[in-house]
Amino acid sequence: MIQKSLRWIALIASLCFFSNPGGYPIKTIPYYSLYTLARASAPAPITVSHSKPGMPAIIRGTLITYKNRNARKVYIAGDFSYWKRQPMERSNNGVWFYIIPFDDEERIIRYKLMVDGIWINDPVNMDIDDDNTGSYYSIVRQDKLPESKQISFHIVNESTRLVEFRVYAPHATIVALAGDFNNWNTEADLLKKDKNNIWRLQKRLPEGVCRYNFVVDGTWQLDLYNPHTASNAAGMLCSVISLP
């Protein structure tokens, strides 16, 4: 019991970090920690690590929770799932939870919960909107969430293969991108740092598989939150992007 309580205290402390826009470091917690949830709370940004086969190694999104020990099945549906029901998981303390994946484009998301066949809005989320049927949608405004420091590349335009490379490096003075597409040149593609210490560069890539590394103040490193890796011709481990 004491050990469970300590895990829950650690989780709450982590969630406080996630929701703080004032520049505290954002931590990644293990997915299994969610099974110690003891109470429901308003939607909050969260970053978790997952070891289950077929799941992303790092999941970033908005944590939705609903407490009901007596419920047999709880689903969530919304814009993020094209209103297809998604099963919520249940903690050891009767808290149902689900992570709505963060989407750079779908910033404002409407959702509802289905509890044993009955649709309801999220009772702990005060941000609601009329659904024109006598009930309410719950709202998640992901544009209000702080950008995670656990950041990776983002495909800006799939048809033109425009990719934005991103890396959090608060103490770096020079960050470069080197890969197949620029003959591993460490001076051709330099990233620019924004006010949040995230370095960015948009670049159109060729079709197919591209290998790359960041070069941070002369040190070669992987894109840590891109789980796809391979070796280059020199045998060095590098990150990989596949584009149609």
C-alpha cells in the first residue's frame, strides 16, 4: 500500500510538470504508472514511455480520466478518432484513462465518453460545447498545451515531402542536420533556435528512406524520439525517415 501511494505521488508530481508552462523540465513517465491513478482530473498534457510491441516508444498527448468503479465498459470517441469508439483502460483504483495523441494540426478536439452504453460529457472537464442534441461535447484545446521537449521530426506536407526537423538543445550553440540527402555535410543544413530552445529546420526530402543525424556542437547524435534507426555506410547508428 505504501509503495502504491509513493508511485501515485510521483505520478501527480509528473503531471504538475506537464501542465506548467513556466519552463520546468518535462519528464517522461512509464505507461504502467497510469494503472496507479486514484482519482480523475481535468485533461492534462502527458508524455509516457511504452514497451508494448506495436506501440510507439514515446507517446505524447492529453490524458483523459474518468472515475467509476462500477462501470463495466467505458469508451471515448471524438474528432481524433473520427467518432469511432476507443476503449479506455482501467486503473487499479477504478479510474478509466485514455491518451488522446497530440496532433500538430487538429488542435481543438471535441470528445465524449460512453459509460455502459450511455453517452456523457467528461464530468471533470469544464470546457464544454453544445452538441445541438440537448447534451454537450467536452473540449480539449491542444493549442494551449506547452510544446514538449521530447520532440522529433514532423512531416509538414506529405505530398511535397516537406519535413521539419526539431530537437531540444538548450545549451547548444550550433546544431546541424547531416544525412543521405546532403551527403552527410555538417555545414549545409543549419537549424535555428526558437525562444523555447527548440532548434528547427524545414527541408524537402527525396522519395524513399532517408538516414540522418543531428550534429550538436560537433557531437553526432540520434533524433532521440524517432524510434526508427539504421546504420550508415560507416557503421554509425542513425535515425531514419521513410517517405512515399
